[in-house]
Amino acid sequence: MRAAAVPAPRSLVGGPTLTRSAVVLGSGLVLLLGVLVLAVALGSVGIGIDDTARILAHRLLGIPMARTWSPGAETIIFDLRLPRVLSAMLVGAGLASAGTVFQALLRNPMADPYLIGTAAGASLGAIVGIVAPILVPALVLGAGTAWLGIGLVQVLAFAGGLLTVLVVYSIARSGGGVHVVTLLLTGYAISSILAAAVALLMFVSGRALGAVFAWLMGSLAAASWPSLAFATPLVAIALTLLVLRWRRLNLLLLGDTAAAHLGVDVEREKLVLTGLATLATSAVVAVSGTIGFVGLVVPHVLRLAIGPDHRLLLPASALFGASLLAFADLGARLAGGIPVGIVTALIGAPFFLWLLRRARVAPAA
Amino acid sequence: MLAACQAAPLATATPSPSASATPKPSASATPAAAYPLTVTDDAGRAVTIAAEPTKIVSLAPSNTEVVCALDACDRLVGVTDFDDYPPQVKDVPKVVVQAVPDVEKIVAAEPSLVLAAGNQQTPQAVLDRLESLGIPLLVLYPQTLDGVYADIELVGRAIGVSERAATLTGEMRQRADAVAQAVAGAARPRVFYEVSVYQGVIYGAGTDSFLASMIELAGGEPVTGDATGVIQLENLVSADPQLILLGDAAYDASITAKSVAARPGWDGIAAVKDAAVKPMPDDLIITRPGPRIVDGLEALARAIHPESFE
Amino acid sequence: MTLLRVADLHFAYGRRPVLRGVSLAVERGELVALLGTNGSGKTTLLRLVAGTLRPSGGSVFVEGRPVGEWSRPELARRVAVLPQQLELPPGFRVGEVVEMGRAPHARRLFGRTEDDERAVERALRDADALELAQRPVDKLSGGERQRVLVAMALAQEPQLLLLDEPTLHLDVAHQLALLSTIDRLRRSRELTVVAVLHDLGMAAAFAPRVAVLHDGAVVAQGPPSEILSVQLVRRVFGVRADQARTADGGRHLVLRPG
């Protein structure tokens, strides 16, 4: 009872203040818009920023204006670049927020959205979709026809990711509970089996090897309005529900027992969070293939920068992940259309190393 | 080299595409094609062309050669960075770099017709994308010499030069017939055409591949691998080719009869024992299914039956 | 009024029975110390009361209702647990983790109510942790961390506070300080406290009533001066002790080595 009985200042309780949240999310939004303009204006074909702006104003806002641009330019801006940039943003947002959730769920800063089998399952699904038409020619027609505007590859990738996590989760489950280490090891084992199947399919893929490789490295070259329309609602729903669960995510950081003492139905919550994060991951992986490092680095860096409170961390991860991937994809396009996963790995991995070294030097890390 | 590697999944799914592509061999009678016209390409797709295409993008060197052989070289507004023939195409903008088609550049060229390549050489994603943008697109994927004729006539019809196409394929057929006559009656040696050997994985002609059909026409019995052209060394040894043609020697001077003889396990093959291992500097025209393919056939026949051409 | 009633409680880990018919009633405002050897089932009993384990037989009633029938948040508004040790997630400040104790009361989607703020402030003050509010949780000493955990539990505004060997990692001075705080809070907040304690002396000093667990059953309960006899200590803990008289006329046990 040493403390003076003065009314406590508001900051006493802690947590991100409204101003701080507004600054972080506001700057994230401004950055996102900047990257959007930049990424739509730049590409392998030079289109002036003035024409870019006019085309967007005309097509998006319906403002009538004299056509100073060629029809080709309009197609490039509106049908090629815009859906691709928006897809990059969606994928970046989905991976970064799913990474944030898995890092909290597994209480492991090295966790990424692919860890418990999403990547391996989606890869196998996608590669079956790519290779099967070559091995079984009767499937060619089926592969060509789009289903709800998306192809066989996307559907199989999405289903593969979800199914694998379902299998991993049910195997790891014992006595009504899922232990983190068991989950990780089960994910590793199942992923290894699927990776062997992927390698086998790659070996027999022949001419499709390039397509398989591009998928495994992650690429947004195939992004289109239909694939965006498929993934956006899934990611939006998952993200919204995840952000609304910020409090439980914070509590799970205390450990299963302490979280239970604070009113969390731990096993149910883990299942729901895993399901939502996997839904977002599978949806975006279906669009882009497996793009690495975004889901690992973004939450990690942001946690150091703005703290671990998921109320702010989760939406910020989505925003900054979106900017990062759109920016990386711009680099990939300007570098001659290389898979964007190569760019994220080239930028992400050294950055991560630097970060690890810094964290080690920093006091009481 | 590219077209030779693999068997024909696309064509298998759409039996005899070339037949529908050339419904009227006597098209030369009509001076100007009536647009819009609908043609069927090698992927079995029905493609409607609204007006005579004035801007053509070619996504494969063989397609480029077809267009130029039809005297339409000046209509090309986009080619690949592999394109080397005829020499003037080197000045045409490159829309395929390092085998990656740049969709933005293709669209920016505002083509009225795109000639793509089959069997994933033009990736399915790119085909889908161009199709969704409403750009008229023909997939050319000839499986045999007859397929090459059919494709030349298909392109001729599509771009309004059927007559020129008929003349060209007529000349090609004559020369091919001459080759057939020259090798007729001669003994047919077992021929292995080496596409590449890398890390111990041997690529030759695939089963039922274009390359295999060329070897047959040139008077040889092709030794083939699986559908993708991969052949295990022990299968190669047991097939015991009497002649080995080194297609890869055209690009890599270190591959010679001597280096082949030094490969472990190869010394038991008849061709190696009898010193019947020849580099094929003409690999490009043998494996590129364009209008020069008959030159390739002649080169192949000369290599297999030098005695017939003395 | 009986806040906590444990009736003929059985529990087994697999085939190994841990509790075989424990019965215990705790009145509102009481402080009861649970004593017993390692493996006697004290911590298991706490977990069954906190609802993180389910009994294989018998029942636990909190406010007259079986624990299993309360929803998790409902139970967390009534029962808080002070663990031996809890690794606090780095990056948070003390005020923020103490606010986590408000989770079962949360009514706002993203923000906090004035009740929440008042409760956190009061919890910090009561746990003597007010000046720690802005400190990062990864820069606390052992004693400070224990105070933060107390504040967290108080922020829950529970009726019943369960302590699971809370003094295990503290030195003697801090042990005394913590138990004094708990005892003070019991009075000022009308808290009911059930504490698993190791130290018989501490238990005797702070708990008006102790319950001794042995082999999965309560073998004795009552005021420590009556219960903690030389015979019981020998029977339950297997150690020899002498009865000694203190300067103020009280009695206490002195353990004898060997």
C-alpha cells in the first residue's frame, strides 16, 4: 500500500492507445496506397503515370474522359497489372496475418503459415493439377475449363492445403488436446510424405516442369480478376474473424493453462484459430503458389516494432504484408518475370539474419 | 530440340486436329479468304478471326519461320529472343525472353493474331490469360511432317495467304518425297538421336515424337525413350543402336564421338564400337518444326544413308 | 455460506488413481492451506477446482453449481489461479498483462470499460505493483513478477483464489510478503483462498485452517495448532519433529534431521 492514492493515468492500463493504433494503421494504409499506385504504373511496358491515372479513374470511378491512351494500355493497366497488384496485396495480407496467428498459436517466432502442412498439401494439389493433364491426356479438356472462374490447379491447391491440415490436426490430437510439439512433428512428417509425392510428380512432369517450379517458388503471373474474386472473400472472412479474436490470441501467449484460467476454451480456440489461419493460407496459396518469408518475417518484425498485442499486430501485419508482397512482385516483374518467391527469399532471408544478429546483441531480448 | 522432346498429350486428346485445320487443300482457288473465318488449331480450339491479321505475335521460332516463309514477315510485331531466322526478325520486338512470355508486352503490341506453341512451351497460364483478354490465338503443335504442312496451311488460311502456303507445302512435299525415294530399299539402321545427356540422364527421341517420325522418314529405325524422351542407359545398350547422332554437339563442342566412347557403359553399343557416332550440326533445323524442316530431313537422311546421296 | 464444496472427488491419470474420495468445504472468506507430500494430489485437486481437469468421480461445486456446468468465462469470473510460475510473453508491459485478467469480463470488442480500468488499477495497487505498471514484463525480478501475477489474478475479481505453491521460487522475505498480501486481500476483498503450501511453518502462520492430503484423501483438517501434530507429520511426511514452545506461549514444530 505504498502507492499514492492518486487516480491512475489512462496509460496505466497499457495496451496500444487509440492514437498509436491510428498512427500505425494509418501509415500502413498510406504505404499500401503508394505501393498500389507505383506497382500499377510500372511494368515491362512503359505507360505514363498520367495515362495510368486516367485509365484507373475511367475504369474504376467511371469518370468519362477522352481516350488519350491505346486499348492495349488499358488492357495492361486494368486486366493485367491491377488484378496482379491486388492479388499480391491479398496474398501478402493473408500470409502475414496467418503467420502472426501461427506464431502465437505455436508460441514460436519461427513459425510460418506453411508449417503444419498447408504448403505441402497445396503444392501436391497444384502439381497434380499441372501434371495430371500431361500424364492422363483425357484430362486436358478438364484442365482447360475454368470452374467458377478458377482453374483445376487453384481448386486442388486450396483443397490440398485445407485437407492436409485437417489430417495433421486429427492425427496430432490425442485425449481431447493438441500439444504444440506433437502438432509440429506431425506436420513435419506429413509434409515429408507429401514432399516425396511432389518430387515424384516433378520427375515425371517433363515439359510442365517450368510451371511446377514457378508454382513452388510462388508467382503471381497467373493472377486474374476471377482468381482474386475467389480468394478475396475467403481471406476477408478469415481475417475479420481472426482480428475479432485478438484477445484470445493474446491470452494463448500465456500458455494453455493460464489461458484456460482466464476463461479461454483452449482446445476449441486452437482448432478455430488453426482453421481460420489455414483457410486464409490455402486461399492465397491457390492464387500464388507457395511464397516464402512473408508469413515469417512480417509478423516477426512488426512484433519488435509495435509490440505483441494482437489487437494492433494482426491488422498491421495484414497491411504491411500486403505492401511488402506487392512491392516484391513489382521487383519480380521488372526483373523479367521471375517468380516473386525468389525475390522475397533474396530480400527476406538476409534481412532475417540481420534481425537475428541484432536481437542477440540487444539487451534482454 | 524443343518440339522433339515429348510425345503428344495435346494432340492425343484431340485426334487428328490437322485434318480439320486443312479442310480445303485446294484453297488456292479462292484468291481472298472471307473474314470472319473460323479455324481449328492443334489444341482443338475453334478460333474465329475477324479480319485479315495485320499484326502477328509469334511465341516460337518455328512459328516465326512459318510466317516469314509465307512472305508475311513484315506483319510480325513480336517474337522470341531465340528467334534467329530469317535474320530480319532479330529487329522485331521480343515478347518472349528466356522462354518466359511477357504478357504485358504481347498485349502492348496489340496483335490481331498470336501464334503460340503447344505442349506447355507456351505455358497454359499464358494461353488462358491471352484467351481471357479476347486476343485471337492459334496453338501450333505439329507432331509429324504432315503436321508441319498442315500448320503452314492453317497459318496461311488464318492470315489470308492460302495460295502461298499451298505452293510452299507443295515444294516441301516434293523434296520430302525425293528423300523417301532416295532411302527406299536401303537397310534401315537403328538410330539413336541424342538430344542431351546431363547428370547421367539421357534424353533422345520420345516415343511417337516428331523426332522419331523424322528418323523413320530419313530411313532409320528410331531408338526411343519414354514419352518425355528419357531413356535408361541399360535400355539404350540393349536397344544397341547402329548409329548415334549427337544433336547436342551442335551447341557443345566438347561432345564428340570420342567423348561418347569415353562414357562408362557406352563402349558396348554397336555404334560406338563401329565408330558410327556423328555430330549433327544441323540439329536446329531437324528439331524446329518450321518450313526448313525438309532441310533437316535431308540432313538427317544424309547422315543415316550417306551412300544414297553420293 | 459454502463457496467451494468438493464431494467424494475421484481422479486418475490413466490407471493411476491420484484422488480417491476427497471431500472438502470452504466457506466464503476463508483461507485454507492444502498440505501434503509431493504426489499427494494437491495440485490435481486445484486443477479440478479450476476446471482444467475433469473428475473421474464425484463433484466440485463452486457457488453451489458443478464446475463443469459453468462456462469457461463464467468460471474465470469466479475462480482465479495464482500459479507457481508463469512465463509472461515478452514485449508486453505490466499494465497490459494485468489487463489480460479482465478477459473473462470483457464487454467491448476492442476497447475497455471504465470498470475494467478501475479493476486493473485497484488490482495493481492491491498487489503493490502500481509502480511497475509501465515496466516491460521481461525486466522484472522474481518477487516483482509474483506481484504482477497476483495483480493479474485480482483483476479477474474472483470470489475464489487458488494458489499453487506460489512461494516456491521466492526467498523467505518475499514468501512472507506475498502471503501477508494474500491474507490482507482476503480480508479487504472478502476473498476466499485455497493455497497449496509446502512450508508447514508458513501454513501454520497464515492459514486459520489446513487440510492435509495423503494418498489421495484428506486425512486431517482443522486449525493448524490442533492438526499439525508430531504424529501426523511423521505419518504423512515421514519426518520426525519435536513440539516446541514459543516465547509468546504458542506451540510449533521443529523438524529433526535424520
